[in-house]
Amino acid sequence: MTEPTPRVAIVGAGRLGGALATGFVVSGRYSEPEVVLCRRNVGALREFALRGHRTLPEAREAVVGARIVLVGVQPQEMDATLAQIAGALDPSQIVVTLAANVSTTAVSRALDGRVPVVRAMPNIAAALMQSMTCLAIADDADERTEAALRTVDELFGHVGGTEIVREDLMESATALGACGIAFFLRAVRAASQGGIQIGFHPDQALAIAARTAAGAAALAANGEVHPETLVDEVTTPRGCTIAGLNELEHSGFSSALVKGILTAAERAGGLYGK
């Protein structure tokens, strides 16, 4: 039986790659057979194989025929992976790298310039179609690469919001948009712990904290009113909200989050070294 032609190949399908595969299918953009997943430990992809995805251990085989190739390996594995797939690519394909600190110039050079290269930094909320994906191409990109960017922008639009940024901001995008998921999850977890201490069952506390965070994020994402204006609208003189906010700031809440993002950005900038 002939295998269906893949539309997307995800090379280095770890947690993020799996979330993207799930989102592409749940959104209706692709069916399971159209999304191929690849990692050396192919047994770790058993769940996806059971859903109907083709799973492979060899990157070179996985990319054959795919319209878009997502390369999600760690930065230190990028050179070896690109060397494996270079000879199997043709000019009609698009390569999208998901790794921090690996420039489009370095990737294009490794692939002998035969395919357009786009950088993307999504996050694991793609599985729920709630990712924030930043996209970039080289500053001197040609028309072929600009067309590829539009195609990739459309693809990631099915799993959440997208933002096209300068390539020199992609490490910052990693810190704010990808690492940021962990930062905000930690904030939700901390809020739920506070909820437990004031009397809620752990499940209730987490549900209340998570839904409240989702509401706050929706208000901020709406963009009509600045977050600080919204904060002012829900604080009253001598009220409990302002008392809690002041305690958070006395404990360094905002500055700690800023420092965390700065530290993550600095670390993202040193992962590949080229």
C-alpha cells in the first residue's frame, strides 16, 4: 500500500513538535497521515502512530515529499540534522527551524541555498490552538523566501496567533513567547497554592487560578486598553486588590519576571554559537 504524500514533516518531534502536530490536525488544517513525525527514539512517538501519523527514525526519509519541513532539534544537533536532510530536499520545499539562536544564514548555508528558510518560535499551547508564534526571515531575503514566509505564517495561524519580527529579535521571542509559557504557568501554580492556603481544594484552586489567568490574558490580548489601566479599574481605595498588588511588588514580583525574561534571552543567544 502506498504511503500518502506528507504535507508537513516534523524532524525532532519532541514536546513542541508533538504539540504542533496535534494543533495542525485539531484545527482541521491537515489530517494525521499528512503530518509525518520523526525522532531517533521513534518509540516515543507511539501515541502519534496510533492516531494515524507516520512516524520515522530517519530525518532524510521523513522530509521526502513534504511541502514544509519543520526542524525542531536542539541547537547543538542542528548541523548534523541539516547535513542528513540536505540531499533529500528540493527547491519546492520550505524549511522552518524551531531552534533558538540558529540563524537563517547558517541554515541556508548548510542546505546550499536550495530551499527558502524561515525561523519560527511557537510554544506548546499550539496543541490547543493557543500558541504565540514569532516568525522571521533574513533581512536580505529574496522573493521566494518572502513567499515562503507567507505560507508559513498561514500554517502557524491555524494553531494560534503569529507575529512577524526582525530576525535579530528571535532570541527575545524565545524568551518572551516560548519560555514565557513556563513563567506564566509558574505564576498560575503559585496563585493556586495561595488559593489552597486560603481554603480551596487543590483542584478548585488550580481551576480558579487558571481561568482567571486566561481571562486576564484575553483582556490584555484584546489590546483596546493597556493592562495597567485595567489594573486601576479593578482596584479600589483601601481594597483587597491594591493590598495584594502592593505586597507582590514589595516582594519583587514584576522585577523578578523581567529579570527572568532577560536571563532566558541571554541564554537563548548562546545555545548554538554561530
